[in-house]
Amino acid sequence: MGTLLISKFACAFALSCGLAVRLAMLRLLTTLSMVASAWAGCMHTGKTLHLTELNWKEEVEYSGKLLHVIEFSSPWCRWSGTHTCDDMEEAWEILGEEYNNSAQVQIAEVDCSRWPGADEDGYSIRSLCQIHEIQEYPTVRAFSPAFGLHGHNYTGASAFEPLRDYVETKLAEVCKLVGDELQPDAACSKQDEQYAATWKLKSKSDVDGELNRLRSHFNKAVNDKIQLNNHFAWMGRRINLLNQIVQVAGEGSKDEL
């Protein structure tokens, strides 16, 4: 009973208090929870990538994957959300195994109890959970630039089959390049086709420059917690297409070698 009370108090406290107070108390709460319980918690050790604010850019923005499905959780908080960690744990491990070698999908997780880090210039940066306003643990979201600024929330059951169906459904919603051509399906609009056709003819330096410019605006909107609107929705679709154009061009240059 003591363990349950400590863990429940830690969950409620971390999700309700402001960031300054939370950061001041989290060490104590985490220590108490770890001492009171030998549970492994929500974080897993299988085939899932562990993301932080320090590797997000490399592993998500520059990874070349079309879809990232990410669990935001904590090693000491087991049931504060719609999905309990006990229910999610096995399903998440199997999901990670399912997509372990996928060229299009990355299954990953974020530890929301981890302290925010600093960038290469030493400037403090905020945690991913703060930026994306995670309100309960565990929270599962699908991320692609085409889905907007803060991803898409999963609301299904804590079981492998519904999670896999969700991954496949969200992947089908991403406009894809197959070789040099857009995949002919409902995910690609006429606007997508026109944009891709124009930028496939540009030089690599032009495409890289445009992609970096759009990423900069998009990431600023994410960090400023701007709500999705038509402008950023279309910007996300452009980033998705340019990412794929760069990737296809890179594969072409390898083939020439």
C-alpha cells in the first residue's frame, strides 16, 4: 500500500505542478518511488529507440523514416493515463520487434522523468514532454511532418494488434515517393504532385537549402507550441516530400557508384 501511495502521489504531482516546482522535487519523488518498489516501470529495453531532446533531431528529423510512433512515459509512473504501463509493456515490446528492421517506421520512447539537456553550444533546452505538452503517462503519438506540429494521439487499446493497425493506418496517410514517382493513392494530393515534380528537378543544394529553411520555421513553431493551421499543415507535407526527394537522390548516387 505504501508503494502504491508513493507512486500515485508522484504521478499526480508531476502532471499537475508547474515545471519549476516539478524540476525541484522530481529527484526526491523518483528516489522514493525507486526505493519503495523494484518495478521496472514504463520504460522498456527491447527493440525500441530511446529518444531525448538531444538526439531528436538526428533520430527523427534526419532519420529518413516516414513515420515515428513514440511512447512518452516514465520509469516510476505506471497508471496515470488512459493506458496503463502494465497493459502497454508487452504490446510495446512486440511492436518494437515487428518494426525493428523497417525502412519506413521507427518505434521509439521518451522518458519524461529525464532532465532536459543542453545543445552543442551549451544552451539549456526543454524536454520533449514539455514541448509536446504530454499530460498523462503513457501517451502514444505518431509523428510525421505531414501530421503537423505535435503528432497524432493514439486512443486505441493497449494491445499489439490495435497498435500495429494504428501504425499501418498512419503510414498509409503519408504521401510517399516510390522511386521517382509519387505513390498513386489518396494520401497524395494534386498539390503534392505539383510540388514534388518541381523540386525533383532542382539541384541537391537547392533542395537542402529549402528543406533546412522549412525545418527551421516548423521547429520554431513546435517549440513555441503554435497550434496546427493550414499553413503549417502544408509546410509539414512539403518537408515530408523534400525528405524523400533527398533520400531518393542519395540512393541514386549510391547506385551510380
